[in-house]
Amino acid sequence: MRIDDVTLWHVSVPLPAPFFPAWIPGLPQTDNRFTLVRLRTVSGLEGWSAGPAMATERQGMGSLLGPYLLGERADDLESIRQRLREMSYLGWHLGWLEAACWDVIGKARGVPVWQLLGGTGGRVQLYASTGDVKDGRARVVELEKRRSEGFVAAKLRVHKPHLADDLEQIAVVAQAMGAGFKMGIDANQGWRVAVVADAPLWDVERAKAFAHRAGELGYAWLEEPLANDDYAGMAELRRSVAIPIAGAELNHHGLAEIEVMLQKKCLDIYQPDAVFAGGISETWKIVQAVAAGGARYTPHTWTNGIGFAINLALFAASPWRDDTLLEYPISEPGWIPDFRDGLLQTPWQHHRGYLELPTAPGLGFTIDKAQLWRHASQFYRGTKLRVALGAVWDKGLRTAKELGAVRDARLVARQQVLEQRVASGQDLLSPFVGTPVQPHRGWKLEA
């Protein structure tokens, strides 16, 4: 289980048509871009993960990552999580890397990650998650197609400069789709991005006005109506409206941030994406805290096919999997499964609005090596020899030897600790797995 190879790629999968994400107004997204990591163990097991990227902004990450992870055990999640935490102090939020360790562990034990977390097999029901902003009539055409494909629920986007334009869209859609089709709304105010065009910026009063009208029209939830860190505003909004309030998808501070939001009663539905929230272990702790706090959980999944697999495993093991829907990103013609999941041998295809859980060990996908060669550019390969030679070049032979000896001694000492735990009968995964406490049912937290 010891990691002896860390490899990184920049990936850019061309989309079949430009996609205009609601969260970055004015940007024609023509590629699905992300950073891909492969961790390989001494025994040859491979674990994969990915983090979304705008371009090649993680170019220098390998020189930090290799020395931190090489020699670590993939199943020593306590140590791996600490290394990633230390990297965050240096400016890199890399919790998404930890999922590659879960992929390795699942493959080593011959079971899917959702099973490691205590889940059972079967399937989950999905809601169709749109990604762009449309007027009401165009949105109705889109959602009618989703309904014909078997979806019973969907999420639309509002991101117009003026409140009246957003209200017009949701009124037209509600009237056309009727009460039998469940719908949510994403305002994308949690993390405002105005890198191209200007972006609307909601305050509490606008959020209240919109939420009241959405509730009257029968919408099932309102997502990210205020900034991520506006805890007081979210709590006030939630107390003032009937529609459930959702958010916390891009939670970079993990459980600590969610605990504050639970204490302040900010949200009814928590949507941490494990790609951003510190990885699978940290997100599983969040799932347990949300259950104990009387709220609900269903994750954000708008990254790529690998990110979807990571969050699918968590949702499938959560106590809400049978009575809550999982986000399924689809926004034709640009953002569709074959390109959203562009490096996977088998994209995550729904069947009449359901998805069968993967039965393959690990995260349940296989990288298509031909597509990897076509769409990815390797920018780092870390092995013990390569890192050692780099240290000699950077620090000189004597200092490199001294640094290597200190690091090797730390790894040996850590291995002895782990061996003692295993000898005493402890499963190294036990602090990170198990079924969360049973949640309180219903949409609303107590006031």
C-alpha cells in the first residue's frame, strides 16, 4: 500500500459545443479542464482523482506533492489528510487528492468505496441539473425533454442582473411543468465570479423577495442565494421563508465551517462537494454532523466524471440515498455525459432518471488510456529516484542526503505505529467509515 509513484496531468477535453456556465457570466466554456492525479503503490495498485481547473494553474504542484506523498501508505488516511492539510497552509487546497487513496483502498480490498463507507448496493435517483441561464420558454423545452427521458426532478439557474427577469423565468417554468415535476433553483451567489462579464450580487432583501415567490410557485429548494460566508444573512433568510435553503457546496474549510453553519442554522440542505470540502474522509464527517444536526445532505457534483464518482460514493452510503435525489449535471448541447466524463471508459449514464451504483472495486470507473493520451499532458512524475535527484540538484548532495535520512526515519517510525495498531486488531479505516447517525426527517431544521 506504500505510494511509490505520483503522476499529474493537465486535461482538456474539447466540448461538442460551447457551454455558458451560469456561475461565470459571459464565458464560453469550450473545454472540460481538470488536473488529474494517479497514485501508484509498490504492488501496482492505481488510485485516481481529479480537481477542476481553469487552465494549467497547478503547474508547480508536483514539486510539493511528490516529497509529501511518496513513501506514505495509501491506507494511512490520518497521515495523508495531515499532509494535505499542511499543503493548504502553503496555498494549495488539495483535499480532492485524498479520493485517490480511497480508490486504492477499495481496489486492495476488492469492494466499492460506497461499501467501505457502509452503504448498500442498488441504485440512486437523480435530478437533472442544468448549467446555463435560459429564458422561461427555452427552459421549458429543455425540461420537457428531461421529463421524457425519465427524470422526475430538475434544477434550473437564475443569474440575471434584475430580479424581475429571474422571477419571470421561474413563473413561466412552474406554470408549464406543473406540480408533478419537482424543481429546485440555483442562484449561484455562494461564490460570485465576474472574471468576464459583470455578475449579479444578491443581498438579503433580494434573496427574500425571490425566495418568497419561488415558494409560492411550488419550488422545492433554493440553492446558494447568498455568499458562502454570509452566515447571518443565510440564517435570517432561512427563518423568513418557507422554501428550503441549500448551499455549502464549495466548502474549503471542511467540518469546522459546516459546524458553524449548523450552529447558526444557516441551511436546510447541505451540499458539500468532496472535491472541494477536503476529500472523502472529511466529507463523511460532515455527513454525520449534518445528520446529527437535523438537516439534510445531497452533494454538489458539477466537476467532471471523476468528481461525480467521488460524490456518488458518499451519497450512496448516506442515510438520505433512498428519499433524496442526487445531482446529475447535464446541459445540452455542450455539457453531456460523453464529454463531461471524457476520460472514463464508461460515462455515468442515467437510465430513466436512475443510476445503478458501480460494483467495481474502488471508485468504480476505469480511465480510458487512449483518451488520456489524446486529451492530457503529463506535467509531473514523482518517484523516489526522481525526487532524490531533484533534491540533489536543488540542495546539494550532502543536504539532500540529510533530508532524505530524516524523512525516511519518520516513515519508518510511522510504519511501526501502524503495525502496532493492526496487531492489536484495529482496522486502519475504522476512524473514517461506518453509517452516520440516523437523520431527522423533513426539510426544515428547528428554528
